[in-house]
Amino acid sequence: AAGPRRGAGAAPPPGWAPCRAARAHPRPVPVAVGSVLASYGWYMLLAAVAVYLLVQKVSRSLAARPSGRRGAAEAAEEPDVVVRRQEALAAARLRMQEELNAQAERYKEKQRQLEEERRRQKIAMWESMQEGKSYKGNLKLNQQEAESGASASTVPKSKPNKKPLRGGGYNPLSGEGGGTCSWRPGRRGPSAGG
């Protein structure tokens, strides 16, 4: 004989108490949507904007990809263009170097000629000194010859005729020839006044 069965509506047996753990932690209540938006609304808005911008950037990069494939075809042709540019650049550098070398040679030749001319002048001065002549006069003659030779190669410039500023008889110390103005020293003696 089994004990009497307890039904659904039967009262709990005497001495039975509900679990304390169930009473201490009640079940969580779902949080209202309004309070979530109030707490985290700005963060959610910024996250949505960031996602939107990211999607736009990805779509642009995907749209640019086919043109990137065309760029790859151009890149295959580009080495020829690069080689041609480098060859042209090397040729231009070579021409500039040749011009520079030619200028350096001309400069060296001019310096040699000047050095040779100086050596000739020194020899001429030495010879004139040995003969007892003035070397300064010979130096001036040599310089005039060199200038006349240089001026023969260049176009001579005509100098305008200049009038002297004062007449030939002007002497500032004597006061002659100066025109109407002349300085005379004052009288010496005690000053009059009183």
C-alpha cells in the first residue's frame, strides 16, 4: 500500500520550506529599449556612421578595381617607356658633360696663353734691364700692343668728346679764372662793436 498521492492542488507537507536561493535572486527583468537608447544612444549612432563610411569606402575600392586591371596592362607597356626615358636622360647628361669638358678645355687653353704672355713679358723686361733700358716703358708698350691686339678682335667703342669742367686758367688757390666769385681774406684786427 502506497501512501496517498499528492495532487497538484495538494498542500506542501508540513516542515517543507521553499529554497532560500530562489527567494534571494529573483529572475532578471528585461530592460526597456528606451533606457538602453538613453544610456548608449550616442555610441550606437557613431557606430552606425562608422559602418556606413566603411561600406562606402569598400564599395569605391571595388568599383576602382576594374580600372586597376587596365592599369596593369599599361604597366606592362610602361617598362619600354621607362627605358626610353632613361636613355634620353643619359644622352642629355652626356651632351652636358661634353659641353662642360669643352668649356674646361677652352679655359685651360686661355690660361696657358695668359701664362705664356706673362712669361714673354718677364723675358722682355729682363732683356731690357740687361740692355740698361727702363723695363716699365717696355711693359707699357707691351700692354698697349696686347690691348690693341685685343681691341682689333673686338668692336672698338667710340668715346664721346668731353669738355673739361673748368677752363685751363682756373686755379682755386689764386682765385683766377673762377668767374665772378673769388675769396678774399677778412681784415685782421679787433672786432668793432660794443
